[in-house]
Amino acid sequence: MWKNFFCRIREKDTGVRTISSAAFLIACFGLASRILGLLRDRLLASRFGAGDELDIYYAAFKVPDLIFNFLILGTLSAAFVPVFTALISQEKKNKAWILANKILSFALVILIFVSLVLFFFSPELINLITPGFSSEKKVATVGLTRIMLLSPVILGISGILGGILTSFKRFFFYSLAPVFYNFGIIIGILFFSRFWGLSGLAWGVILGAFFHFLTQLSEVFRCGWVWRWDLNYQDENLKKVFRLIIPRTLGLAATQINLLITTILASTLKAGSLAVFNLANNIQSVPLGMFGISFAVAAFPTLAGCWAREDKKEFKNNFSKTFNSIIFFTIPFSVIFIVLRAQIVRVVLGAGKFDWEDTILTFSALGIFSLSLFAQTTIPLLARSFYAIQDTKTPFLVGLFSEIVNLFLAVFLIKNYQLLGLVWAYSLSVILNMFLLLTILRYRAGDLGEKEIVPFVWKVALASLGMAGVMQITKYGVSFLVQMDTFWGVFIQATSALLLGGGTFLSIALVLKLEKAEKVFSQFKLLCRFTRGGFN
């Protein structure tokens, strides 16, 4: 059955034609991945609670994340994909595959070298980024970090393979890979940690990275890729990639350093602060992955192609439609997270050692994070719009400025607000980043479709306001009908408010004649007919 399913998918996945269909595919698997991610966090919170052990786990993640984000994300999003896509669109596939092999070869050498260096210097690095940890916590963090240093090597190569797939607009296996990544981590929590403790969590991360790699490998071969080891740097396209990488890498360096500083500050607070920051951030990242990243990734090749053809009108149309699509889903999610923040945290994380004090701190952080969700989800599109016009300097400079603002705000606010001060600093700096990018892109690329965007945003905000009122009333009413000190009582309260609120949002959006709402409603009716009719 599964073999036939994947064969049929491969027959269909020969290149997704529209941004919406590609984004829908990525969002569906993004939802599956995020659900697994929330299950992962629930298992972690239940097994360890928001205390020393989870602080160690999240701190150990920082160094491998730094390597991957610093060396691979900049290469993919800002440099490799635009150049590789341009070669494919110009019918220069042979040169495109040569470039891919060169990038893969150089990436493998650099990733292995950097991981080995950091393996030996892990004690010094962990001592630097976790000054508030006890000596026992630092030793445990070093052990986990050394195991996890395998993951950026595997994920780095897998990430480049994913860049190849997105360039060919083959999004199915690209979107499926993160699902298997989280599945591997969950195996580590459920099984490996029973035998090896915290080290089992680290080995689960490695297993997930390996799953991520294998998921995409065969599909890249189907695109026509033939692996050849190639470290010859005398190639104009490779030099072009390296020129584009430098500003983006510097921008990522600023971001990663800022995250490390956040870790440093959180390590000086009470035990569990770093865990709470990450748990709240993971929950609010669900719409970021589903809508912000999915639409941005799907739109990137199309925007790059429009700019390469000097078709500014089509660039504007694609940008405005994608921006509106992100806003349509993101603002309601922000309202949901604010109104139902306590219920969401309790349902997702409230088990085992995760107590009420942990819940209060986590849902407070979630509410603050949610205020900047509209900015967090549109920044990936704005950044990729700059990359599409082969401008990597602007996102770097804007990002650097925003990170500096974040740092100063964090140092200032942490004195009075502790962990929540870090969250406020993050949210405010992200909003600043988004508005600066939007303003400069308008100057660089011309009309971005503001006449369509501004009224659309106001209508979505109005519908979301109505949804908030209905959810608040429903939440209050249901609390008298169920036992609020039980999981199912909280779940029923949250679900009732969510269903009635969601229905209200869609109804108001239809009255306001929002095209996106009409599409969602038609898809809902199609789903109902499909459910009644069964599988054909």
C-alpha cells in the first residue's frame, strides 16, 4: 500500500506549478511536523519538567544549530538556490549539476572540519555560553553537544539536497523530511533515553537527521543528479555563490550570536528558564513553519524567476498574493495564542513533571511571542524577496541592527521582568526588523501591491477581533460546564472556543468578501463531500 502511495506521489511531484499549491503541500507536511514537534515537547516536559535536564538539552542544541544556520542556511537561501535556479531556467542543467556537486563537496569538508574543531573545544564554548550553569550541568551539556555535532554534517548535506528539490519545485519529499526528523527525536525520547538518559535524547537527534537525509536522497537522484566529488574552485557560478554568501553569512552570524547571548542571559536566571523560553517559542513557531516558511519557500523560485526576466509586474503580484496569504492565517493564530494561551500550554505540555508554575511562565511567554507573530511569519518572505533580486546585504544590515536592538532591550528588560524581558526584547526587535525590510524592499523593488495589501490586512484584523470576542465568551461559558482541573475539561474548553471562534472568523471574512476565505470555505465543502463519499 505504502509503496503504491509513494509511487503515485512521485508521478505527481514533477514540479508544482503555483505558489499556493506548493505552499499548501509544504504547509500540510509542516503541520504534521509541528504536531510531532509539539508531541516531542510534551514528552520532554512530561519526562523531565522545566528544570535542569531540559536546560542542558536545549543548551546543547545551540552549538550544532549555530553550525547549521551559519554555514548552510546562508548558502541555501541567499546564494545557492537563486544561482542554481537561474541555470536551470536558462537550460544549463549540466552547469547546474556541476555547481551542486561543488557546493556539496565543499560543504562536506567544511562541516566535518568545523564539527571536529568544536568537538575538542566544546568545554570552553559551553563554559562561555552557559556561565550560570553549575559545573555538573556544564559537563552534561558538553557530553550532549559532542554527540549532537554529528547532526549539522548530516543536516547540512540534506539541506543542500532540499535546495535542489525546491529549485525543481519538487516539494513533496522536501516537505516530508522534517516530519521524519521529529520522528527520530521522539524515538530518542521514548526509547533511547530509557537506556542512556540525556545522551539518548542526543542520539535521537542524530537518528532524526539521518531520516531527514534519506527522505530526500532518492528524489534528488530522480531529478538527474549524479554524485561526483569536486573541489575545483575555478568556476564562475561557484564564485558567484560565494559572493552572495558573505553578507548573508554575516547576517546569520549576528543572529546566532544574539541567540547565544539569549542563552547566556537565560542561564543566569532560575533553573528551567531556558527550557520555558524554548517550549513557548516552539508552540508559537507552529504557524511560522506552516505559513511563514511554507509560503516563502514556495514563492522564492517564482520571485527569483520574475526578477531574472525583469517582470516587475508579476513580481509585485506574486509578492502581494503571498504576503496576504501569510497574513490571512497568521493574525487569527496570534489571536488564538493570546486568548487561549493558558489552555494551549496546559493541553500541549501539562503532564508529568511540568507543573502549574511552569505553565504560568510558559503561557505568559507565549502571549508575548504571539504579539510579533505577524512579523515573524512575513520576514522569511521579505528576506527571500531580497535574495530573489540578488540583494543579500540589506537583510544582513537590517538583521544586524535589529539584533543589536534586541540585545540592548534584553539586557535592560531582564532586570525587572526576568525571562519575560527576553521575550519582550525578541518580539519588539522582530517587529522592527519586519517593518524596516518592508520599507526598504518597497524602495528597491517598487510597487509591492500596497493597494491590495493594506485593505486586506484591515479586514483580516476586523474578522480576528470578532473571533477573539466569541472565543473569550465561549471560554468563559464552557468553564462552568466542565471540570477545569482535568485534561479533558481544558481540552473541551479550548476546542469549543476554537471551533466557534474559527467559524466566526470565516463568516466575517466571507461577509467582507475576502478571496482567501472563499477559497478556504470551498476547500472545506470539498473536504466534507470527500468525507461523506469516502475514498474512491
